[in-house]
Amino acid sequence: MPSLASDLAERLAQRAESVCRHYLSNGRRHGAYWLVGDIRNTPGRSLYVRLQGPETGRGAAGNWTDAATGEFGDLLDIIRQARGLHRFQDVADEARGFLNLPCVKRAPQPSASRMPRKTAARRLFAMSQFFPGSAAEAYLFGRGVFLATPPQWLRFHPHCYYRPDDVTPRQSWPALIAAVTDLEHHITGVHRTWLDPDGFDPHRLGKAPVEGPKRAMGDLLGHAVRYGVPDDVLIAGEGLETTLSLASAVPALAVVAALSSAHLAALLLPATVRRLYIAQDRDPAGRRAAAHLSARAFQLGCTPMPLLPRGKDFNEDLRAHGLVALRRSLAPQLHPDDRSRFLPAET
């Protein structure tokens, strides 16, 4: 039985051009596509919505891609952004109104705490906002991280629930949402970093003033948060900020964040990778995780190579010494072929 979201998306896809004319009114039709500047209805041609095609699957009608940012989605995402909605039920109500569908009383939906964790993770990511221009992007800027290409698997949620324990009433804080995906790019979990709503606080490095401002949920073992598409070379590390610091320094090289030392040791590797750089935190757990992952990589025919920060981790290096210094410290640790292939020429 199709879910409410998939049923509405298919119904909207059957009227894709009408949806675009209503919610993306600054665009225009060009052949089998509707062209507009972006999902915020800015005039231009970067975002294209497929108006024809199968109802489901790759190349389906209603699917859209922004060539400038790499963002993608379906017509429900367009409705959500156009109306500034956050809750899925509000998006569904707006879609049903557009489609002239009768209101129906639905059975109460399970709360996120009663859902399977993987399902709750996927729902949270789906209802989060796009990363560019968000407070999540500002948080990473405050940590010295600048990403040349908008990240596909990072988003922002303005009111993400936080509950320190089972007895304390839940709160809501803005949060950086990172999707944890498997090797086939299916979402298996999310990582949440709750943020300071008053801006970047250097004493907390921009995180919310709560106990444990970082948490992950879902199926994490073997999976990771990914930035870039790996070919034969990959960087793997623990924390999100430290791996994204490396992505800032070497933007042409794909990186993954396993989110903990235990998960780094168990990381599953793409079959195409032949050289694996392991970004090792300078602590006993980091050394053990790097050793375990190195042994597994070697057994898979992949050459492991360590990357060692000057300080505790690579984000500390980036904040303390800057981007150019980080690149210079990485250069002698890279294989000669990779130095010429991935590092900027001025390094």
C-alpha cells in the first residue's frame, strides 16, 4: 500500500506543469521541463522540473534538480519551500488542497519516539530545510569550514526536538542535520548537532547550551555521512567537523564521516577505492580505530594511509592555523600522485 507521501507525489506528478505554474510562477516551460532559478522561485534557469516521464523511478515526472547547487527532490519539496512549511502534515494538507482532494480523518501517526529509528531518521531529514544560506551553514563557517559545492546530505532544521532523558520535557533547538547513508546512498540514519540560536558562541563553538549537543540515530554501523563521490581515493574520519575541514582543504577529494571511533573501525568501503586516507584523531580510541580500519582495507586490496593532525583533530588545526596551513600540513602526507591530482597548485 503506498504511503501518503508517495501517493501525493504521484498525484502531483500527473499535474506537474500546473504545480510549477502555481508554485514556481517565475519559471517557464522549455520542452519537457519547467525551468526556474531555484526552489525559492527566483527567476533563472538553474532548476529544472521534469514534466513528463514515468510516475515513479528514475526520471519520473515531478522530479527536479538544481544544477547550480546539486539539490534535488519532488513536488512536495517545492510546495514545502513555497509555503514555508516544516511539518509534513501541513505540506500534505497544502498538496491535498491544490489537488482538490477531500479532507479525510487519518489515524493518529506514531510519534518519532515510537517509530523505527531508521524511519524516524528519514522523516527528519525529509522535513529539514536545504543547507545553503541556513544557520547550519553559518555554524560550519564559524568552525572554519567552507564547502565549495553545496552538500547533498547536509540540511538544517529550525526546530529539532531535543530531550536529554526520558523524564525531562523535550525542547526544540535549531540543528544541523546530516544524513547517514549506505554505499547505495540510501538513508539509514541521521546525525543531529543542536545549534546556538543566538549565533556562533566561540566558547561552545556554536553548539546549543545543552548536555550532549550531538546525537545520532538509526542504523549507523558500517555507514557514514558523505561529501563528494569517491572514485579510487577516499578520506575517512570520525567527526563531521573534522572530515568537512578536510573537504574544505581538498575539495576534489571525497570524504566520509563515520561519526565515532567504533564506527570508523567498522566502516564499509566502496569497491572502487584503491587508496584510503584515514584521518586519525590524536587519542587512543582514534589510533585503535585507524589500526582496525587499516587492516580491513589492506585485506580488501586497498592501500591505507594515515592522515595525522597537528593538534587534536583537523578542525582544531583549521581553526588554529587556517586553510593554507592545513593544506601544507596535508601535502607531505599524501601520495605524490594525489598531491598533484587533488591539492591546489599554490600549496
